[in-house]
Amino acid sequence: MDPSEQAHNGEQEHNGVKEPEQEHNGAADPLPPPPPVPPNVTPIKAESEQAVKKVFRAPMARRGTGTKGNKVPILTNHFKVNVSNVDGHFFHYSVALAYEDGHPVDGKGIGRKVLDRVHQTYDTELAGKEFAYDGEKSLFTVGALPRNKLEFTVVLDDVTSNRNNGNASPGGPGSPNESDKKRFRRPYRSKTYKVEISFAAKIPMQAIANALRGQESENSQEALRVLDIILRQHAAKKGCLLVRQSFFDNNPRNFTDVGGGVLGCRGFHSSFRTSQGGLSLNIDVSTTMIIQPGPVVDFLIANQNVKDPFSIDWAKAKRVLKNLRITTSPTNQEYKITGLSERPCKEQLFSLKQRNKDDAGEAQTTEVTVYDYFVNSRNIDLRYSADLPCINVGKPKRPTYFPIELCSLVSLQRYTKALSTFQRASLVEKSRQKPQERMSTLSGALKSNNYDSEPLLRSCGISISSNFTQVDGRVLPTPKLKAGNGDDIYARNGRWNFNNKKFVNPSKVERWAVANFSARCDVRGLVRDLIKVGEMKGISVEAPFDVFEENPQFRRAPPLVRVEKMFEEIQSKLPGAPKFLLCLLPERKNCDIYGPWKRKNLADFGVVTQCLAPTRVNDQYLTNLLLKINAKLGGLNSVLAIEQNPSIPMISKVPSIILGMDVSHGSPGQSDIPSIAAVKCFLSRVWLIYTFYIFYIIHLLQALLCLHFKQVVSSRQWPSISRYRASVRTQSPKVEMIDSLYKRVSDTEDEGIIRELLLDFYVSSGKRKPDQIIIFRDGVSESQFNQVLNIELNQIIEACKFLDEKWSPKFVVIIAQKNHHTKFFQPGSPDNVQPGTIIDNKVCHPRNNDFYLCAHAGMIGTTRPTHYHVLLDEVGFSPDDLQELVHNLSYVYQRSTTAISVVAPICYAHLAATQLGQWMKFEDASETSSSHGAAPAGGGPPVPQMPKLQESVRNSMFFC
């Protein structure tokens, strides 16, 4: 018996005879009596083991394919793969790396260099075998190595260490000649590594063939992983930057400047996929962000948007540069930046060893500045470094300095902070590709990668077609829409308009006012035009009570103060609470007022509000604005014709609720967060009363930047599928699944999200409970499907049972994925695929029920389809009915007059999380103190809780 098994067996074994673990002197100790039940506690009856036992759910199999729509041939960026060696085996070996003294190697990036040296040095001992190494602890071969355990010792140049000891500059003692000798000798200082390769597992290649028949297993997943590792290694040998399965070559032609010293780097995603059509290689264009290579000073000037090196904020520069790699001139040696010198180059001293020795034979040292050393001892002309800090590549107590103008940033270093709004816009503008251009790029990538020359792929018997795979697509009929007065709306190419049409359910804009935060525009003219366009669309817009202009003395105040002062002004002059406030912002993007303003309206006063930054205001602009205002005030702009009838298959006859669920991730290093230091400084001079808040905010922001928001939106007023309400809460960034869907706090109380939404559905739908719950879930990968089915769905079922033990609704669970690399093209056409194009064959899963849908018109670049995975269907939709429902839900988005790329409930969930997330940037300490935070289940600091919406707006589409 394995020792670990023995330990868990609850028994001890002595001389082959098993004895009970608790036995003592031949008799078992009696159990102590149970403690008495406290008088204020009611014992809960234990459930039987059968009742507690959970049903494990797995993704459902495909029931068939759809037939509706016009059939069209479609090309896709999957390339057919043939595998001839299905009888072979991959052998998996674990790799352990250690230094000569036995300490394990923990540095990243060194593994590949060590294993490459092993391959070069010990080819005979490895029996000439090629291997695929994942860069960490796993190595794979086709066929076995000579022995199950192999140990090697290799010597490598110490490429990762700092080449200098002591508080010294890298020139070395004495004359330039001697320093040059040391300088060229130091790179070859070597380190010895011990490598242990041990057999771990045997993976049959037959598992790939089994997966293609729908028989997925751990072996098939591992076999595909091996093939992907071979691709990664192939790219690594070419010197590419590896980001999961995307590879980026160091070619300046692939770089595009997006501002701030950041470049977009175009590369390629490449991975093997099992599909109905067999094994395929999926290749797509991929982009990552990198630091601008070249002189460090040039990067800092661009990063901080300053004119010259003498305007650089060096405290900010120190944070940005830390851990970046540089090369130094003239030796071209590579180092990692550890910091900056505290003094300018011309003042920063270090101890320089002299050639001559004292009487005791010790080398003498003298204090010299870094500037003097490089100019006088190394004869290097420094043009502007004298008054700038030096780059430190040493350790904290043993620094090594270089003048900044001798330092250049190495290429292909990832930039991992969040992009600003302007950088994102620039990236989209410069990296988009039309379909034909992308196809040409992908064909070139497949050719240049030359996978047929990869020895490991050849030994697997793998050959890759150079042709795009053709699949059978269908273009679904465009859903019919209805406007006001029963008018039909005819969408063409996924777009429509309200020319000469009224909204189907117009609201009334009354008891409202305008708040102008120093926006430069003709406010009276804007209001006049808004009333006119509203009348054209059927919306009665009364004259506003007043236009409140911001007091000029507050224009430079912090956002919280500006909002507070504006509300004081509004409250002092309005006779009562307004129903609607129109807010004019001074900036179109990144306006700091937005979050505090929304929070004040929705959480404190329960007032619907619409923000805008007026620039080019015309009738079209105002119509788009009214789309949002109407939806927020409870109206509808357009509806599906089959929704108005109602005749939606499987939905209109049975009470059904539609949920959109997502977890959004906060952005570490979010560049849109305003400067806390600037706010604090301003307040200390003007409004001292707010400084308490700022200290708390500084502490809170650290948690908020990486906070996750869980958001669920739900349909209401069945049989409508166009009206929704949202519930957004915060949760720990350590939790990937949505928690608190069901949150029982007592025998009669559930504080979970689902109860709140189900009760709203019941009240708004004529006191009907939904018999069908259709769930659209975004933001999960295939590896998390089982968690959605067996953790999140169980919580939803428990929430239903808590409301009514006898209630057993039927469930449909659908995952929507946008973050994938499958693209579709029209053969021989420069245009994107038509809106409504659906593919449920060939490149879809061999067994599971999935399909791709391009519901929208791709106007920019190449259309990205949404990949829908139907994990569970207890309702029993036909393939056509379910695909048509998903397509219809792309046409009920009230904010625009276009079909959208993913179903509306998921879009609304994103919108709600984004809007409420803005609140948390400058959340008022008195409202979100640590006492209001909930500690996550796994421990750690409390998670700041969302402020609650006022009752008057809680059920509205405030997020529109």
C-alpha cells in the first residue's frame, strides 16, 4: 500500500496485521457526550446522504444541426491536419533544474537555454531524440528515452546575473585597456546547472483520433497540449516572444505606435483544434503590447509626453522602468534595471579600484563620479546624462550604474498595464485588417512558419494543408422589427433607422433639469433641438425646470467636490426631486465626473440621468441620445414582431426568464484612474474637510483596481424579451465563478442575486414564476464549463428551491465566447460575411453542442463571430429554434439601431458592470468604509461592497 493511501485509510498496520487506529490497551476510548444545545439555537435536521448527493452535469451532446437560412460557402482560418502515426506514443518527462549547490532554479526563461545545452551536449545519451519542452517542468518525446531517469550537468554563461560585484561601475579598475579586458571577460562567467529528467506518463497518440470521434479524455487533452508545446518551441527557436499560443517576431514592420511609448506588436496565434472535420491548425493574427525599444530616454519622453529629458518625472520613471531589460553601449551587454541612482550622473559617486596596491598588497580605491569615470576613464562622450539619474542594474546594497544615454531598451518586452482610451482607439485604428488582407497575412504566416520542417511534427506523422477549410454556412432570415403606430422596421445588413418613425413605447421626459459641468456649447439650443427631435420620435419632452451652470471657482476641484456642489445648487433651487437630469460633461472620454455623478443620482437620490459631451450635435446624434433616455425611463424603442404578437418558439407560451451573467475583471495599472497625489494636494490647500476621504481612497484603490464585478441581468415583464434589469456586486479577484447567486443568511432569508431577480420577474410578469430559466454566461473558458454547470447552476437551483421547495423550472445554459481565434471569410469577396451567418458544422466540436454566429455587420476590420456553447437544454429546443432565439436577442439592444455581435443580456451585463465600476474609483469613504466590506470566503481583506441603488431606479435600465 502507498504510504499516502495508508494514511487516509483510517487504520494502522503492524507486522502485516491491521489494527483500529483508535485502539488503546485493547479497548476503544468511548466518545465524549455531545455538548448541550444553546437555548437560542434551533437544531437543523441533517439531510440524508441521498438528498445531499449532487448530480454531476457534463456538457450536452449535439442533437443535430440547423437547416433554416440560405446556404452559403464559407472559408475559415482552420487548416486541415493529417496524422499518420496514430499508433505511436508521447512520453512525458518531468524536468527538475538545480544549481550546482542543489538549490532549485527559480528564474524564468533560463529553462530553455539549459535544455538546449543538454540537447547539444548529450545527444548520444538522449539517443538522438528530439524533445518538446514547455519552458517549465515538462518535456515530451515521441517514443521513449533510453532510461526512465537521466541526470545531466551543463555549464552556461551567466546571462541573467549582474556582471559586476561591489559598489562599482562596470569599467573595472585601472586603465581603459585593463577595463576592456575585464569587460569582455565578464560575460563569460559561467554557472553550472544540474538537470534531472524523470519519466512521468505515457500518452497514446490514438487519443487524438478518439477525441475526433467525440471521445474526449485526459489523454486526448494532453496529446493536443503536446502538439501546442511543439508549436511554442518552434517559435521560441526563432527568437519570438511567446504569449500562451501567440508568437511575436522581432520585426519592426510588425510594430505600430499607439502612443505613450507603447507599441502594438502584430504576431500570430497558432493552435491545434479537434473538430467535426478532423484535426485542424487554427492560425490567426494576434496583437500584444510591447515597450518601445531603443534609447531609454526616448521611451520616457514618449511615455510621459514631455518635450525633453529634463522634464521627466523620475519617480514615475523609476516605477515604469523597474525590471525592464536593457543593453548598454558600447559592449551591447544585457542587464535588468533594478532602479535609478539617487543623484545625477555628475554627482553620483562609486568606489573605483586602482591598479596600484598599497603596502599591504591591497588594491587601493578612490571615489569618482559615474560621469567622470565614463568620460575620462572610458573616453565616452556623454551629451546630456550629466544632470540626469543613472540606470542601476545592480543590487540594492551593491549598485551598478550606467549613464542613461548609454542604455537602450531590449525589444519584445511586454507592456502589461491597461491602455488608456486613446491608446485603445489608436490600436484599433492601426491594427484592423479587412478580410482579404487578413487571409493574405495568414497564408504568409503559415508559409513562413514552415511547420513541415519541424522534426517533432514529422515524427508524429503530421502534415498541414495550406488551404483554408471550406465549411457550409447559412444566413438566417433578418428578424422583423416593429416601431410605433405598428410601423414595420426593415433592417438591411444588420442596420435600421427611425427616419419618419416613432418609438414603439415612448416615455415622457418631465420634471427634469440640465446640469452643465463647464461644457462649451449652446445649452438652450441643445434643449430646444432635443424637444423637437423627441416630438418626432413620439417622446413628450417638457421644457426643463432650469439649466444649472457650474460655478467657475469649482472647475479645478476634485470630481467628488464638483458633483457635490452641483447637487447643492440643484437642491436649493428645484421645488422637489427631479425625475431626470441631463448632464453635460466637458470631455468626451475619461471624464472624472462621470462616476461620482452617476453614483450620486442612482444611489443617493434615485434619479435617472443621461450624460453627454456635446461636440457635433445634430438630429442623428439627438436621436441616438433619445434611444438611451427612452430606455432608461422605462420605454422601448423597437421590439421584435414575434415579441409583439407574441409568437417566440418555446418562450411566448411558457413563462421564461432570460439571464445574462458575467464576471468582469479590474485592470491592474488602470491608466484612467486620476492622480490621487494631485487630488490630495489640491484638497490640502482648499477643502481640508475632504482629506480624510482621500487617505481612505488611496488605501481602497489598491483593492479596487483588481476587484472583480459579478453582474447578472434578467428579463422582466414576460412575454417581453426586450426589457431587463441588472444586479451588480463586487467579489474577490481570487474567485473566478460568480459567488452569491444564492446566499442563505437564515431560514427565511436569502441575500443572493438570483432571488432578487426572480422576485422582480414574478411581480412584473403578472405574479407568474418562470417555468424556464435561460442562462447566457460570458467570460468562461472551456476548462470552466463543468464549474458553470455544477457550481453556478446549483446555486441558481438552490435559490429557486428556497423560494418554493416544489418549484422545478427547466434550465438552458449557453456560454458565449468572443475571445477565440476562429474567423470566417466569403470566398472571392472583399467583404465580411453577411449578418446572420451561422456555422454549426465542420469546425465545431466533434461531440458538444456549439455553433458560431455573426449576427452583426462587420464594418471595420474582419468580423469576429461569437462562439455559443449549449451546455444544457432541459426545455428541448430544436437546433433551429435555439439558434433563432440567439439571433433574435442580437436585435433587441435598445441603445442602438444595429444588430450586435453578442446577445443583448450579456451586453447589458457588461454595461452595468462598467457603469457601476466607475463609482468605485472615487467611492466616498463614509459610504464604503471597511465596516461595509464583506470578507471573502477564502480569507484576505474585505471586498468593498457596491452602494445600493434607490428603489425608484433599481428596476430600470439605468445602464443603457
